[in-house]
Amino acid sequence: MPDEKLTGHRAVSLGGSPFAATVPAVVSAIGFGLLALGWLLAARWLPGGRWVVVHLFTLGVLTTLIAAFTRHFATSFTGQGAPTDVRRAIVAAVVLDASVIALLAGRLTHGRALLGLGTLGLLGVIGTNLAALRRARHAARAPRFVWIVRRYEDAHLAFLAGAVAGTTVGIGAVEGSWFAGVRDAHLHLNVLGWSGLTVLATVVVFGPALLRARMRPGADGRASTALRAAAVALAVVVVGLVVAGGAAGDVARVARVATVLALMVYGWAVVVVVTALIGAAASSDRSPLRWPIIAVGVWFIAGVGLDVVAVATVQRRMFDIVGVVLFVGVLAQLILAVLLHLAPQLRGRDFASRDVILHRTERFARSRTVLLNLGVLVVVAATTVEVLGDLVTGPSVRVGWVSIALGIAAHLAPATWPLGRVDPDQVRSASAARYRSGPDQEGRP
């Protein structure tokens, strides 16, 4: 049958994606992300400066996505199926978005009432999410990955503590030498706790799925042990930062040594998880996401290493470097990779449409990853020169951020560009071509 076209069921309409309940959060996060990027590029003409950019990203993007995806993975990893209540997801996203906007507006206008209202809204949403995670863990039908949900709970607790610390700093309730310690604790609770623990626990299982690869043998067991230690170490880091910043003499020195050692334990956990992920990515030749995933792993290890140096040497200006590495090199890049992974499922209503989106994600995968990471490298290098050499490298930093912005746009384009006309007879992506070629090379799977 040489003239027959084997289209299979490519034009048959598919059901909803198991990630459908995360769509409101994804849309909201994209909006906040674009706003944060625009604010960054126009910071000299807008109020709030870097503080607004950071919190648009950490609250508007990260918090929105973490709240939605931890709910999704908590039920999925425990054998209870993915959440399907889209209406509830929309309500949660709206409440969270309104809380973020109120908090930012309160901070910019010095309105304590608005700031407090936004903070209470965030605490309420994350507290409700924490309760839901605990219910999911107790109702688990599959015990193997229950430990992941437990780490999600630790991350939520870190957010609640970090929000309280950030609010006390923001309203001026902490003064003197204790201010820096509480602020540093707030940063670490949100970056290493809320974001870091969530990401590390998730990629153990979901990372190989992104790469269309198998999980490395024993990777989940090693990660479970390492991340349990990381959660404890983070608690030590937080207490140590507060004491080291506020106390004096031998007490401060002992606290700083304990903090550095605890950060090294956290770093060991990162290495355990990330090396398994990088190994899976390096051995996978089927996923265009292997390039950003490898970059995420390298930047994560580098970021925690730089954080150890910054805390040990009391170089708080180095936190700017750590922030770029972890926020952009790790978190933003990972979010973009996940978005590219989900785009075919969320937007493609049949296999032919999904094939078109997959083809787009495969094209220029390496180039857009290089563009984004080259920008991160330029910003990190220029900022390092400013911090250590006390030189002004503003133009270089701007060039780096432009490269980052272009890299982000290049990642978003395949996921968001309109589909247009889709030919169900044409196989476009390498993934579909592999599937349809099959072992007999006649188009049968």
C-alpha cells in the first residue's frame, strides 16, 4: 500500500489535558513575567526599581505557579489523579493575583493597610494550599513519592515564615543590626526554601518526564534522603543568618560558621538531585529541553556555591549575583522549559496540532538556550566585576539583560504563537516522526 497515507488518528479531537487546572496559573504567571521584564527594562522611569521586579517575579510568577503545580503533583504523585476543578483553580489564581497586586501597591504607595491586606491574602492562599497538601499526603494511595509532598509542605512553611519576615522588614518593625539578618533570612526562605525545595523535589520525577528519559536507578531514594537533610539545613541557615546579622562577637561568629556549614549541606543535596537530572538530560537525544535542563542544573550548583561564599565573607552585594543566577539561570529557565513541555498538551486539541507545537519547540532549541544563558553569564560577570572591582559596568549589564529578554521571547514564541492551519497528513516534529516510523519503517508504531 505505497500510496496510502497513514494518518492514524491525528485529526481526532482529544480530551482535556491532565494539566488543565494549572492553565489559570500559567496565564497569570506569563502576564506577571512579561510585566516584570518590562519593568526591569524600563526601571529608570518607573517607581520601585529592582524591588518591584524581584517581587513581580517571586510573587506574581513563582508563587502563582508553585501553588498550582504543587497541588497538581501532590495528588498525581500519591496516586489520586490530577485536580480537574478548573473553576476552583480560576478562583485561587484571582485571589492570589489580587493579593500580589495589593501588596505591591501598598509597598509603592506606603499604604500599610493595603500592604497588610495583600500579605494576609497571600498567607491565606498558601496556608490553604498547605492544608490541601497534607490532606493529599494522608490520603496517598501510592506511598513511593509521598516524601515529595512532605518537601512541598516544608517549602510552604518556608514561604509563610519568609512572608512574615519580609513584612516585618517592609513595615520597619525590625531595625538596627537585626534588619540585615532578618532580610537575609527572608531571601533564603523564599529562594532556597519556597522555590528551591519545591523545584528539587519536583524534578526528581518530573525532570526525566520533561526529557522523555527514564529516572536514574535509585535517584528517588538518594534525593529523598538528601532533601530531608536540606530542609533541616535550611532551618539552621535561617536562624543562623538572623543571629549572625543581629548579634555580635563570638555569638555572631559561631552563628555564621553554622550557617555556612548548613548551606554546604543544602548544596550537597542540590548536587545529589541535579547530577542525576543532568545525567538523564545528557543521555537523552529526544527532547529539545535537554539543553535548558542541563543549564538549569549547572546554574543551580553555581548559585548555591556563590551563596556560600557570600555568607562566609559577609559580602551581601554578592546576593545580587546569586539572585541573577538562581532567579534567571535556574527558576525562569526551568519555568520556560516546563511551559514548552506543556504547550502541546494545553493548546493542541488533536495530535496533528500537538505535532506542530512540538516541531516549533524542537527548532532552534540549542540557539535560544545559548542566547538566554549567554545573557545570564554577561550579567553575572559584569555584576561580579562591579562588586569585587568597584567598577561601573552598566552597559554590559544592559546588554546581558537584553540578551536574556530575547532568550525569554524565543522560548515563549513556540508556546504561544497562533497555530494557523494544521495539515493532519503532514508529520512535522522529530518526536512524531520517530513514533510513526516504528521498527518496520512503514509508519506503524
